[in-house]
Amino acid sequence: MSVNGEIWAIRGSLESEGEPNARRTTVEYDQTFLRDLVSMKDEVGVVSLYTTADPTEEASARPAWGIRLRNELSAIREQVASWPDRDRRTAVLSRLEELEPDIRDLVDAAESGIGRALFAAVSDGELRKISLQVPIQDCAVLESTAYVRPLVTAMATSAPAGLVLVSRDGVRLIDYRYGAAEDVARIAFDLDTEDWRQMRGPGPGGTTQTDSTQVDRYQRRIDDHLRRFMIGAAPKVGRRVAALSWTDVLLIGDPALTEILAGAMHPTQVVQVDAIVDTLSAVEAAKHVAAELSAARERRDAALVARVQDAALSGGKGVLGLNQTLALLNEGRVDHLLLDENGRWTGARGADGFLYDDQTPQSMVVEQEPDLGERMIEAALDNGARLTILGTEAARPLAAHKGVAALLRW
């Protein structure tokens, strides 16, 4: 599956609450998408190109990101030119020449997307392009498989999140993923008060109600309806959370209202944010709560690390450390792999395809793996395991374990 290229990963149409004709499609970069991408293999080679466009350089004829990518490509050409296999050398260099129009598009300031990637197989001409609205590590790699670690890392820092804007006008839902924010639904609070009896005249016991008291009673009645509206909206919001695979949900607005909605959405884990952003565009609202969302993601990942530690130390379904995780990954027992985004690992691959750390016995015939992190990611995806790339703070407790851990299937 590819985005902005030949193959698309489309989630399907969604209708907005109260807007039956409003439809949208959402590009879904999920585990299935990544598994499909790592299945792109070519023994002659797969060219993987990544670049990050800087919006401040759009007016430049030769933006810096284009120069960096060209330098990376020059290094690949020099490497290939030294190969003794003439046929393979010619095939790769010819393929790079064929890709020139696509490479120009990749670095074109007029093209959409901040983080951009291109994957091209040498032998069969397969080509895939991807763009995100978040930065991606610049690099050019030629391997037998698509190189996905920069993409996986970028996705981890911008995973699908839901921004639920709560106000006295109703509930507004924004889908925020991979740097792009888009309105997906509105649930309006429409209260017909036309038939409400005006509260005037003597009150109970013959006393005379003041105008302010009448207004207070009228307002309390509206507040009661608003409370019931929020409770009724909770299941609809919950369905969107599930349908859009939001890993984080922020309820944003007056705490008196977000508290009601949060309580009715149990057991969905949400974060309440005291901010009034319902009049802002989707993009501006996302910028306004960027710090709160980042903190929520850090807490989520930290909780996952703590869960793995507890499981490992209690003899449960958890494991800590590179060597131990590799052994269980080779056996297909890893259900959820955790890797430090800053981790760099080297190791080896045996004739059986298994991965090993640097302590491989000398008697074993292996092929050196200078980028063991990429191989672990591929193995996890091939085995259908989930994958989490941890930020610096969340990964700190794993420093003594080389930044590697996993939850197990059994």
C-alpha cells in the first residue's frame, strides 16, 4: 500500500453525526500497511529515499533538503560503481536514472507533504510514494528490502489522535494523524425552548420570584439538558474513537462539560484539556494543544514500558534486553516489540534467518547485520507483532536493557 503513489491505504467513508451527506476518506498507515511495505523485496535491491521539506525554503530553487538527498544518492552511486557484478551494477544505475523524474518530484518544493518517501524495486519496476505532514529522517538506502525505520519512527510521534472539542454548542471531532488535522464530525446541541412555560409570578408559598431567580431556574434547566446531551453523545464519540483507531483522545473545553463527557465515555482513556478552541480551524486547534498531546503520548508509552517491566520481573509475558528479545522474536513469540527511537544495534543473521546479537558463537555461520534495528522491525511486522518506537523519556527505564523489550504471546 502506498500513498500519493500507485497504491493507497484507504479506511473508507465516514458520515458526520447530523451531516449524513458529509463524507471523507482517511489514509491509514497502520501495522497492515507497514507489513505490506516490508514485503517489498528485491534481491538486486530496493531503493528507499527519505527527505523532509522545509516550508521556509519553498522559494529556493535548490532547497537544502534536495541537496542533502542528492548527496545521499551520490554515495549510493559510488558504492554501486565499485561492485564486481557488472549486471547488477548496471541494473541499479539504470534504475536510478529511470527514477530521476520521481526524484525531482520528491524534492520539488511545490509538491505536498513535509516528510516524503519513495521506495523503488530495481528488478520489477515497482514504485511506491508516501507523504506525511511531519518530518522524516533524511536518508537514501539500497537494500534487498524497503527500509522502513524512518517511516515507523515518524509515525510513532504522530499516531492517530482524536481532538474532541466540547462546548455549549455541542461536540466537534477532529482527526489528527501524521501532522494532518481534519474535521470529521459535529454533534450539535440544539435545544428547542419555544414551548417552555415562562416562569413568572408568585413562587411556592405565595412568595414573589425575582427576575434573577427565574433566569437562574431557566439556566439550570438548560444545563440539565446539556448534561444529558453530553451523556448521550458519549457512545457516538466512542464509536468514532474505535472506527478511526485513535490511540490518544483529548477532550478540550470547559472542564464542567469535559468532565461529564469523560465520565460517560468510561472505560475509554481520555485526557481533559482546559482550553477554548472550538472557534479555531482544525489545524489551529491541533497546534494549540500540541504540548498536551505530546505529553499524553509520553505517558501512554511510559505506561506501556512499566507494564512490560512488571510482566518481565514477575515471570509473566514480558522480556527485557536485546539478546532475550531476539531469541523470542526468532521463535515468533513476540506480540508487541518496543524499541528506543535512539537505539542503534548491530548483530548477525544466521542461515536460518534468525537474528542474533554481537555475542554469536564463532562456530556459527552468520552474515553480519550492521542495522539490527531495521531487521527487528521487519521480523516483528512479518510475524504480525505490534510495534512501538519509544521516545527518549519513555525509553529511559530501558537504558539498562539496550532500549529493547517486548510483550509476549505465550
